[in-house]
Amino acid sequence: MAGHSIPHFQNSAGHATINIGVKEFMCVGANPPFDHPHVFLDLGDDNEKVCPYCSTLYRYDASLAADTTVPEGCAYVDEAA
């Protein structure tokens, strides 16, 4: 994804599964200061992957936009940027 922004997702609400519309992304865990190391995850040919830090199951849904999640509110926006 050279030249593109990598979406970041968070799971402050503790959802077991988050549906996303991208296959390459960063998981930050919960919102800071309760985040974990921001880890890059690539689904490759798979449609789901578990974050090794927070155990959130991310599931790819091609019908979703890159910044949309189900449940809502899991896209992370860096307020400092």
C-alpha cells in the first residue's frame, strides 16, 4: 500500500469481533493510554485475523469502506496528528 494511509483500529469497548473494509491495517488496542504496541496486521488471502496483543478478531467485509467498522466507533483517529 505504498503511498496510501494505513487505517488504524481500536477496541476500547472490548468487542470480540470487529468487521473492517481493509486487509492491511494497524491495531492499537484500546484508546491511549490503554493502548498496546501499534501492530501492523495483513490478512493476505485470509478474511480474518486475531490481534496477537488484544485478541480482537478482525474480519474483512468487502462491503465496508476503509474507515468504517461494525460495530461503529472502532476506527482510531490520532488526536495529536
